[in-house]
Amino acid sequence: MKKLNYLFYLFIAILALCNPLRVRAEAFVISLYYNSATQSLSFDESLGKKVAHDQNVASSIYDFAHDNTVGQYILRLYDSSGESAVEKEFNKQDGRFSLIIPYFSIARELKIFDKNSNKELLSVDLSAFTTCNGNGVCEFEQGETGQNCIGDCAGGKNKYSQQTLRLLERGDGAIRDANTGEILLAEENLPSGQTAPTATTSGLIYYIIFSLIIFLGLPISYMIYRKYNNG
């Protein structure tokens, strides 16, 4: 009986770990410092980097989009056109603290404002991290893919740079990761007549599979548990 209980809860734990919503992803880590004596907010200069691009940190765009925090400050990310693309409110913490937000490939600049006065307090150039320029041309050589530059590379009929076109032709209509073989970018119609999934589509497929495992696996496991437990 104890062995069955152990296996049942172990199965639940494995499913929870497999939940795609927990997958680690890319994020911006913003290092800040609040001086309570002067009541001023600044970047934490002691770390050398105001903003870091972390490619393996727990960050969920879903959670970020549904975060309704009401704070003293407003963080805004701007795209190449100067338009505010992302906005988030947050509160100060005494001393050093960090904000972790999902990585947005279109972000060119970050600004922080005082919410009450709307006064700009801090700003930093993010162009070194930008991989999507939003110019309507898919440029793989600039780091743009169907996953990180949806506007340029994941439309119905994309325009490609000459270098990207050559790479697509060399790969029979698809550009793959040299190590994993994953399709990073694909033309709308491949020579075989089949449309290859992009990295974004692959992620959706994995999400559906894991969701089915979770929603079907748990009830079945519970019925097995009840059957042997009652027996």
C-alpha cells in the first residue's frame, strides 16, 4: 500500500515538472537600487550591467501579461519606432533588488517613470539585445526567426533578405539548428508540399501533448490509486 501511494505521488510530481508553463525561458534582469535616505531610485552600478539578458531563467510571458500589480513606478519598453510596446508597474525595495521580465526581441530602450508625476527617472539602451527590427523583412542573419520575430518572420507570406533566401534554398526551404535539427525558420511551402512547423508551432505541439498527459494521466492514475487503495 505504501509503495502504491509513493508511486502515485511521484507520478503527479513528474507531471507537474513537465508542465510547459514552467519551462525556463529568456528574460531581462534589471538591477536596481533604492536609497531610502534620499528616497531615490537608480540602477545598481555595482554589478556593472544595468540590464542583463538571461537565457535560462524562470520567466513566463503568460504570468507577466496577467500581473495586475499596482506600483509606485512604471517600467516601459520601447520598440525601434519609439512606441511603448510593453508596460509594467512595480514597487521599490530598500537597497539592491532586481526585476525579472520576459525577453522581448523588439525592445530597443527601457525607461522607468515615477507613476504619480510621470517623470522619467531612468533609461537604458537595449539595442544590443534586439533581434527583431520590425522592418517587414525576415533577416535570419540578424537573429530573426519565426519564434522571436513574429511580425517579420511568422506571417502568411514573408519577405526575406537575400542572405536568408540563400540559406532557405540551401536547406530545401528550412533553416535548422545545427545541433538539434529543430526548424528555426521555414518558407510557407516546402518542396515536398508540406509546411514545416516553426519553433513556435513546435512549442505549441509540445504544449498540447503535455496538456493531454496532465488531463488524462491524472484521472487515470487516481482511479488506479482508488481501486488498489480500497482493495
